[in-house]
Amino acid sequence: MRTTPTLRKNNVVVQYAVSRRGVPGAAALRAWARAAGSLPVTIRIVGASEGRRLNREYRKKNYATNVLSFDYGDMRGDIVLCHPVIAREARAQGKSLRAHYAHLVVHGVLHLRGHAHDDKASARHMEAREIRVLARFGFADPYTLK
């Protein structure tokens, strides 16, 4: 008998390390991730302390950031979303929390699929992909601020 689940191509696991209050539900997070590309991924919603610790440990930056992507090869990875940072950014940018979460989930999955924004050309390509995926869910262009 197996004791660990088998990861299938479209498997998206959602973990909440913070209160679910204000955080989109697992079904929405899964749908956004799948729309950006089918791969086994774990999405973990964290608080500021865990977000800061992970960013410090893996990026050598001592602050919590909105999204971190961890690519494990074989089209598998983790996406860590820091709820307090995302909530603050959504308010500052005049976006709904749901729209900002959708954008960051899609952004994280695209990173896992090899997309980058290191130069203008790759940034334009990645942003165009994000805009197309988000439009399928009725979300506005995340790069156009109100």
C-alpha cells in the first residue's frame, strides 16, 4: 500500500500556513495554476515571518516578498505566497485581493515552466502570457494600475 500520494501531471496541492480569512479558496488557486500550465505544484500561503525566512535563506534578501518559486526539475515545484505582502500590495495598487493572488499564482507557475523577466524581451513575453491567462478568468491586465 502506498503511503504518499502519486503526483499526477495536473496535481496542485494547496497548503495554508496562515488563517484562510481573506485568502482565495483552494479551488480558485488550483484553477489559476492549471491555467498557467499543467505541472505538479504545491502552493503554500504563508505569513510574514515564514516569507522573510525563506527569502533570506534562498535569495539572501531580509524581507518578506510576495511570491517565491522553487523549481525541482521534472516540471515540479513549489510556489510560496506571502499573504500580508500580497494584501498590502493589492491595497496599494488598487486591485482586488483575488486578482492579485491570481496574478501571482500565474506568475509563479510561469517561472516554474521556465519563463523569466530578466530582460525587456523576456519580460514582455512573460507579461503577455500572464495577461492572456488572467483574461480567461475575467481579470484585468495586472500591469495597468488604476
